[in-house]
Amino acid sequence: MTTVATTGSTVVPLAPDRPAGDRVTAAVSDTVDVAWRNLRTLLRTPQALIFATIQPMIFVLLFRYAFGGAIRVPGTSYVDYLMPGVFAQAVAFGAIGTAVGLAGDLRSGLLVRFRTLPMSRIAVLAGRTLADLVRNLLVVAVMIGVGFAVGFRVANGAAGLFGALALVVAFAYAASWAFVALGLRVSDPEAAQAAAVPLVFLLVFTSAAFVPSQSMPGWLQAFGTHQPVNALVSAERALILGGPAAHDVLICLAWIAGLLLVFVLLAARGYARMGR
Amino acid sequence: MSENAIEVDGLRKTFGRFTALDGLSFAVAAGSVLGLLGPNGSGKTTTVSILSTALRPDGGQATVHGLDVVADAARVRQVIGLAGQFAAVDPNLSGRENLTLIGRLSRVGRKQARVRAGELLDGFGLSAAADRLARTYSGGMRRRLDVAAALLHRPPVLFLDEPTTGLDPESRFALWDAVRDLSRTGTTVLLTTQYLEEADALAERVVIIAAGRVADTGTPAQLKARFGAAVFDLGFGAPGDAETAALALAARGYVTERTGATLRVRADSGSGAVTGVLRALDHQVPDPMSVAVREPTLDDVFLSLTQGGKPA
């Protein structure tokens, strides 16, 4: 084990590779390193990738062919109505993995190790959400392919579609932060799953992602139309199907900004509290 | 910087109603190995977590290399490494990837991290497995990788939290060698363990903690002398036989403790202890079916602390 040794009697730590004062550069570099780690982990736990892609495909097939025939939507074909809902559903379900993964790191002790390293604090969380962003880009790309394969057509041109997808990805990024905050709070992957799944189900299935809100009873409609997943789905539809979109898009952007603000702060506070 | 690499003064920490640390104070001389011993729940991991800046104390003070672990946490992190039961490696990264990641996050440059990772993988006998995912490693290999990760930026102070718990003897001895090598080159090591034997093998000084306070401190030799030199485990055919033997031994001043048909006997001095105990078991006592003589363990030490040396 002589290679472990240093010469002489005093151990001098390796010099930092950059001035300690450059905190922003350090935070960005650490964030990229942590994101790289999370993406590798994702590639090497195929279940996670399968959950992120196969599962929304099953929803597409189910709703396109099994249930869709019985669902009437005004003014458009059901498949064009469905796909914006599926994009939202895919990234919302994906966010469950964020909470579970982070809770896993908490339980395994990896976060304890990160806390003792001279790395940027926020990078642990920012790295995970950056990795989720990359994962969501992939998932959305796959879902567009699946959508086109089952007859999805864009009435309002490519600009509308890309605008909608940009909203989906931005929304997913905000949702990642929300589930980071949740994962830090429960500190156990099973509990994270148990907390995140009902929450996501509630938001996705009370929204108009799969069926129009008008078919729901009044009290459910009131909740279902005033929550973030519904705001995303409405904005997406307005952009993809055409028609006046500004109002819906603004509401969606407001949700994204609000969620980001609240949950970045809550997540950062949750991470700081780990040491209390 | 003082000549103590670590100073702990009146450290307090509670979790809800549970008091983990209740005014803990000790110091570790620079370049030495200190063994922090105690049973589960005595505050060992809490102490290490606070010293490694992962946890904030509720009260008291602690410094590492003269740097306060709360006020100067960021600078403390540049001089410490942590490995052990609650520090982990990523099972989905290879050994090499784990080390380079930790290296990058420890502010070691990309190239240097790669070189250092190679050195450490070599040094810890992990070269052949370097590019396998850590989830395929054995417990011993994982623990060595964990220690290697803690050493990446060459920290002058190393915390090892129960580094050998659950390891087979071969892996344990390999880790002991690694700790000795580090100590030889001037690294200060704070090692927590449940095994007196381990502290004996590695540590210049031992601090025994119980319920978040220092219960005793000294060199391993001093502690052993204080707690008796040898422990006999005598196995009898029936609990009644063990009871009879316990009475005979107690009459000669031996401290015994019976569990079923097994009798544990503490002997104060090593020389003459064997003949002394066997002589106490004279012809009126049934012969034990098994006799084992061993060094006291931390369990024995704690039993004697809590029972105050009264005959069982």
C-alpha cells in the first residue's frame, strides 16, 4: 500500500485546481459532475429508463385504442387531444423518480459524503435536476415519435409544437425541484414513492390530460382546472391545436415560475436542514 | 495550528428527546490514531458527523486543524476525509468513476483526479476491478473503495466510522494495514469501532464513550489492565452446572456472568489466570464441556462499567 503514502511526515492536501473564491464557476462545474453521475446511474438502472419511456407509451396505446373510442372531445380528433396530455403525464410520472432517487442517495449515505466534500452545496440538487432535464428531453422526444406513429398530427405548425414542448420541459424542470424537496423530506425511497405516486396521480388524472374537465362533477372540476398540470396541458393544447394561446401560456408560465421559486428555496432549505 | 489535530470541547447534540452527545470532550494529537469506542447509540457516528461538518452541534465547540467545524466548515472540508458505515460509494458507477467523481468534487483537477484514482485503486488492490460497477463488489472491496474515496484529495485528517464492521478477517487486516500506512505518513486518524481488539491494533489512544460522554480514556494497554486481562467462556452441559460453577468461582473472588449453560469469567491478570480459574473448578463442580480464553472485548468492558465489578 505504499502508493497511498506521501513522502515526509506532514500530509499536505492536494491544492485546489481553481481559486476558492470563484464560487459560480465551481458551482457550475460541480453541477455538471453531479448531473453526469446521475445520468450514468440512470443508464445503468434500466428499470428507471423503462419506467420513464415504456410506461407513457402504454398510456398512449391505452387511451388511443382502448378508451379513446368512447371519449368525445369538442373540435378535434382524440389523438390530437391526447398527446399534449401524455407529454405532461410522462414528465409528471418521471418526477416520481427524482424523489425516489434522491431519497435513495440520502439513505445510502452518498449525500452525507457530498456534505463533507469541499463542493458547492446547491450542486448536489442542481445536478440532479439538470440530469432530470436531460432525461425529460429524451422522454419527450420518444413520446413525439410514438405520437406520430399512432396518428398524432400538428394542426398549428412546428412553432406551436416546439413552443408546447418547451413548456413541457420547463414545467418538468420545476417539478423536479418540487420532488427534490419531497425526496429530501422523507429520506427513504419507499416513503418517497408512497408520497409521490398519489400526488402525481391526483394532479394528472384530475386535470384535462386525458378527458375534458367538463365531464367531471363541479367540485372536482374546480380543483382539476386550477392546478399546475392542467395549466400545462391547457397551454400545450392551445399552442398545438391553434386558437388564442396567450392567456393559457401566461398562466402556465406563472405556475412554472412560482413552482421554481418555492421549491428551489424549499429544496435548498431541506438540504441545509439535513445537518441539523 | 495547535499540536492537536482535533479538539472537541463540550459537544452537545440532541435528536428530539434523545441526547446523542452530552458534553463530549477529547483531543487527538496530530499524526496519531485515536480509537473512539462505544456501543451502538453511544454517539460515535454523531461525533464523526459533526467533526466532518455533515451535522451541526447544538452546543460546544470542535476544531479540526484549528478550524471551527461550524464557522469554518468550508475550509474544514478541504482537510478531511470521511469513510465508514454512513458514507457511501455509488453502486452504479465503477470504482474508477467513483473516485474520479469524488476527486472532481473535492476540487482536485480532472487530470490529477484520474492519476490519483489510479494510484489509490492500485494501493487498495482494486486495479483488476477498477472498471467494474461498484454494485458487483464484495463488502470488503466496497469498503476499501470507500476509504480510497476519502483519501482522494490527500486529507491530513481522516475519519473512519466503523470501517471494518461486517468485514471478513482478511479484509479487516487489509484495512488495518492501510490505516497503519496512513498513520506512518503523518495522517491523523479518528477511528470509531465496536471492537477493542481493533483499537488495540491501531490506536495510540482510546476514548470510550457511553451515552454521549467520555466513560474512560487511555492507551489500549491501560484500558485492558483496568478491565482485566482475560475472559473465560465456559460451556456446561446444563444451566444448573453453570450455576454451581458460578458459586464456586464467586467464592474465590471471580466476577462471573451466566447466560443459560454458559458462564463468562473475568480474570484480572493474564499470568496464572488459567490455572486459577481451573483450580476454582475443583472436583465438586462438573467439568465444563468447553473452555475458551480470550481478550476482553468492548462488551466485557461495558458490562464491567455498568455492573461495577459486582459478582453476577
